[in-house]
Amino acid sequence: MPLKDFLLICLIAGACGLAVTLCGMALLRLTRHRPLSVALGAVSVVTVAAMAAGTVGVAQAMFLSSHDLTVMMVVCGVSAVLAVAVAAVLGRPVVADVRALQQAAHGLGSASSDTAPAYHPPRPSSIAELADLSRELERTSARLTEARARERAVEQSRRELIAWISHDLRTPLAGLRAMAESLEDGVAADPARYHRRMRIEVDRLSGMVDDLFELSRIQAGALQLSLSRVSLYDLVGDAMAGTEVLARSRAVRLRGEVIEPVPVHVDSREMSRALTNLLVNAIRHTPSDGTVAVGVRTGPDGVLLTVTDACGGIPEDDLPRVFDTGWRGSHARTPGPDGGAGLGLAIVRGIVEAHKGSVGVVNISGGCRFEVRLPV
């Protein structure tokens, strides 16, 4: 075929196809807000019509006989019908996948249960992008479900904390008011005793406020650490010295087991507070003539610091809640004269996790052991 004729055929086919394509683009603009099945049908019709228009245009330019032209148009028509039918059949799975994704996305945004919306695995014939989108929606749904669960747990913990703190504040405040009124009316038999008791209550309230402030910094992510290289031997020694008076008043023995002088990068002030909270908690729950033991040793995962008491053990159902904010087990909500608001262990967890460590508790014979793991 001469080059001139070849270029002429290409020009005629291109012009006819372009004319139909422009009309098809206008049709597609009208169907852009229509269902996907309509849009797919319009795309298939425009594609087949552009091909048929180019074919018929070239056939007419070749001056075929009317019979041959009719045959050509019939062939193009039949081919167009078959192509549209095949496109419709092949587009059904795509429409079904898109509708499934739409339902999944709707459930993703409105799900209020603890479980993620049900997903069906993508079919082998599904479009790769739709299959990837389905899997990504499934992962997103799982993350949102976990986030909702954490949010509900935090909200429940916040409500319990407010209720418990309100209860814990009411008792000492009522006592302070009663003692102040007795001193004001001059009916106190021993004013000095009342003054000492008022100072003790004020110190306990101050400690509670300090714990609340520390916990709020931890939960808000505002805990600023000043890391330095220190020895756990010194930190444990200082914490044991600071709680020796409390242990002696309760006839509890403090004992250091194997304490290796392991250097760690920590905030010495915050870590000392965490160790002190662990020791105070162990001393308060250990009966008289009991022993609280502290140990430090290195392991494959870092440094392991343990505090062992003789509390008799914690119910298995309560072990996961030991470090929850405000949790004090099944004991009465009113704390003793040196009791806290159930914030000490929550503060311990926040401080340890801020140091990229972890804390846990396990039951042992006659008591329980708190384990703090820190990176070297």
C-alpha cells in the first residue's frame, strides 16, 4: 500500500473516531454523577462507537459497493453489540466490589460495636486496586475498633477517677472542717493533737494533688524527661532509704536481693518516684513481720527490676487492672490514714513507659512480684 493511501486511511479513521470520542466525552460528563454501572456502560459504548465510526468511515472512503458496505456495517454492529454485552458482564464484578466497599466504608464510619465490620475476601478476579483498598479498609477498621475500645476504657477510667477522687477528698475535708470548728469553738480537749492531725490530713491531700498533677502530665504526653547516666544501685538505695520509716512503722522488713550496679539512661527524679511508689505499695499491702525484697539484674531484653511483697497474691481477674488509674482492688474505697487514691501504680506505668520500658505483675507463693523492664 502506498504511503499516501496509508496516511489517508489513518486520517479518516482518526477523524471519525475523534468526532465520536468528543461526543462520548460529553456523554461521560453527563453520567459522572450516575451509578458506576451506567458510567461503565457509557465508556464501553463510546469505545465501540469510536472504533465502528472509524471503520465505516474508511469503508466509505474506499468506495465499496453498497452490498459490501452493508456487510461491513452489519459486522461492526454485531461486534459492537457483543463488545458492549461483554463489557457489561465483565463490569458486574467491579460494580459488586465497589458496592461492597461502599457498604464497608459506611460501616467503618458508623460502627459503634466492639467488633469490626464484616469483610469478604476479594475474589481472585477482583481488580488489584479494589482488592488493595478492601484490605486497607479492613486494617483501618481494626485500628478504629481498637481506638474506640481504648477511648471507652479511658472515658470509663476518667469517670471512675473523678468519682473516686471526689469520695477520697470528701472524707479528709469533712474531718478538717470538723476539727477546725472544734478549735474555733474552743471545745477541743487537746488542741495540739488536733493540729497534728490536721497537718497529717493536709499532707495527704497535698500528696494526692501532686499525684493527680503527675498523672495528668503523663496522660497528656507532657512529661519531660531529663535523661542522664545513673546506676540503678544508687536509685534503689535511695528509694529504700526513703521508705524505711514507713516500713519500720508497719513492722515490715526491707531487703535488697541481688542488686547489680547496672548503668541506665533515665530521669533519676521520675524513676525514683516510680521506685518509691512500688515500694510504698508493697509495704502497705504486706502484713506485719513480712518482707519486701528488691532486686536488679540484667537480662537479654535489658534490665529487670523486681519488687516482691507478701500481700498474699492478687486475684487473677484483677491482674490486668492493677495499673489502671484509680484501681484499688476490692478494698473499701476510703483509704487509710496513709493511703492514696489508687494513682501510684498508674504513675509507675506512665513513667516506665515514658522510658521505653514495661511494667507488669505476677503472683508468686505468698505474694506478688512487680517487674520493671528497662532498656540498657
